[in-house]
Amino acid sequence: MAPAVSKHDHYVVLQVRPGAPHEEIKASYRRLARLHHPDKNIGCIEATANTQLINAAWEVLSDVVKRQEYDRTRPKPTASKSSGPSSPNPNASTGSGPKPPNPTASASSGPKPQKPTASTSSGPKPAKPSPTTSSEQDDRSTPRQPDTTAQDEARAEAASNAKRQEWLNFEKYQEQQIRESVKVVNPLEALLSFLDAKIKENRAKLAANEPNAWSIFSYFKKRLSEEEKGELRKECVDLENVMRIQRISLDKANMQLQELRDELARREAQESVRLSSEKFEAQRRERARKAEAQEARWREQARQQAQQRAEREQREAAARKEADRARRERDRDLEEYLARLRAANEAAARNQQEQTKKRQAEQHAEEKRGKTSETCKHKAWWDKIEGRHDCGYCTAILYKFSQRCPGCGIASCDSCRRVLQAGGTPSVDHSRHGGNGRREEYHFWD
């Protein structure tokens, strides 16, 4: 048979997550059952309703079949509604509950047992929000897009601040509950101290009324009547009964106060563990960020080194290329120079050969001319030769024309011709033409 549909979320009532194991649900049920039990919250109307909700939730979640059926049909939790046990208002006034007992009240009046306070017993501590909200279910149903590191850190910081604020609210409320419980415990302890002192005082009166064998004066003191002694004994019994009842209330108040303190210590330990975990996670993220930054610096350094190496290799390749080009150019220039040198040497050799041949031809012509001129008397009419010529004797340069002997064929200037026709021998005048004598090659005509 399927469980009856409840308007309350059993997981929220027991303050556990939907996927919690059985042991966690059982531990939470026992804790809430002790905290909201009507015997510990005397006079609280909500305690009974909260206990019924807790028992109904435990009945469903403790059975595997009922839990599976409930998980299939349970209402979806919303952030705007709370289906857990009603939590007391931390700011609520405690004046609505009964006043704490008056320590100065008369013992004979038999004060009735006082409940702790309405503010202490009106409900449990604030229920922890269920981890399975509708927004989280939507996040699970919709694939989340990858976020950046900054968004993840901002989201984690927001969640941490929310948890921190939740813990501060719980701490403030729990401390308020502890103060209210202390306000209940202290008057009860004062009342018990007063009743105990009153009982001791009555018993001291009864003991002092008995005669003392060691003191003679005790027989002369005024003694209590049997009626007065009976009233004192009856008052002691009544006070002991009142103390017994008030001690039960005090024990319950102390137990509730201790549970509040234990719960505060437990949550404080959880908060310390959470803060330590967040600190460790922050340190881990910082180490990861530093490692990533170091790796980025290494990558950048490696990139710069690779770039510098590539540029250096490029410069070296360009330098090698330029050196090869310069070497080839030097080799080409050297080859051209050697070729020009060889050509110049060959030209010089040819020129030297030509000069040698020319000198030999000149010497031969000179010898021939000398022989001819020795036999020639130069008496005939000399021919006029137009053009530039050199005198064969004085080496004068004849720019316009020269005269040639038809017998020997020698060309000379007019002065040398007259000397030759006169039978003399003209001399070479080295004072002409800068003292260099003959400046150009002498040409012979056949």
C-alpha cells in the first residue's frame, strides 16, 4: 500500500538530504525526537505536532519500500516554503510563557513544577535548508556550460558567504536559546538551594529541641510543642517533595541546556571543519594559480627563447648567406682581376714583342738609312710631304709638312735639309721639346 501523500517533505522534516543513507536518517531522527519530545517541552503546543511530523517522516523513510514509493511521488521542495518543524522566533519575547518560580515563595504553598520557558521549548533549532532545491535540480537536469576560473571562484565565495551567514544566524539563535534556558535553570537552582536551606533550618530546629546530655543548659531551654514539631516535620516532607519535583524540572532544563550547548559545539566544530576545508581549498587554488602562472611564465620564457633562437638562426643564416655572397663576389673579383692581370700581362708581352720587333725594324731601317744616307748626296729636289712628321735628325715635330729626300728617303725639317744639301751633318738639339729629344716614333717611307 502506498504511503499517504503528505504536504510536508519528510527529508526536510528530518533535516537530511534525499540521498542520505539509512544510518544518517536514523541519527537525525533520534536527535530531533529527543529535542522535540513533549516531555521536554511541557506546555508547548507545537512540540506534539513536531513530534508527529518527525515520527511520520521516520515511518516512511525507515522502510525501503515506502521510501522508494515516496521518492517517486514526493512533492518537489521550493525555496519559498518550509515543510519542516516550525522553528521558534529568536526575537520572540519570553513573556508569553509562565514566570519562573519565586525563590522567596513560602514553602507551605507547594509550588508546582515549572516548565523551562516557552521560548526554549516552543520548537527546534532552525532547520537546515535542504540541499536539493529546485534550482539545483534544474542545474542537474540542464547541462552546465563550462565556466571560467573567476566565475567558479565567485560562485564558491558566494556559497561560502551564504554558509557563513547561515552559521552566524544559527549561532545567534542558539546562544539566545541557551540564555533563555539559563534563565530557567538559574531560578530553579536558586529555588532548590532555598528549599534545601529551609529544610536544613527546620531539621536544625528539631535537633536543637532535643536535650543534650553533655550540656546542662539544654534542659532549661524552651522546647517546641509536639504540634510545632509535627508542623516542622510536615513542612520538611513537603519541601522535600517540592525539591524532588523541581529537581526533575531542573534535570530536564539542564538536559535541554546541555543539548543546546552540544548542538552549538557540534555545529561550531562543523563550521571549523568547513572553514579549514575552505582555507585548504583556497591554499590549493592559490598553489594551482601560482603553478599555472609559473607554467605560463615558463611557456612564455620558452616561447621567447624559441623566438630568439629562431631570430638568431635567421640572422646567422642571413650572415652565412651574405658571407657566401661576399666570398663569391671576392672570388669573382679575384678571377676578374686575375683575368685582367693575365690580359694586361699578355698585352704587355705582346706590346713588348711589338716594341722589340719595332726597335729591331727601326734599327734595321736606321742602319739601312745610314748606309743610304752615307752614299746619298741629297742634291736632288726634296719632295714636300703633307701631314705631321718628325725630323729624322733634330727630332723636331713637323705639324704641317716635312721634306723627303728622293734618294735616301729620309724626312727632315727645312734646316736639316739645307745642312744635308750643303754636305754637313745636322746635330740633335736636345734643348727642344723639354730636353727629351725625340718624343714620337720615327716613321719611314719607302
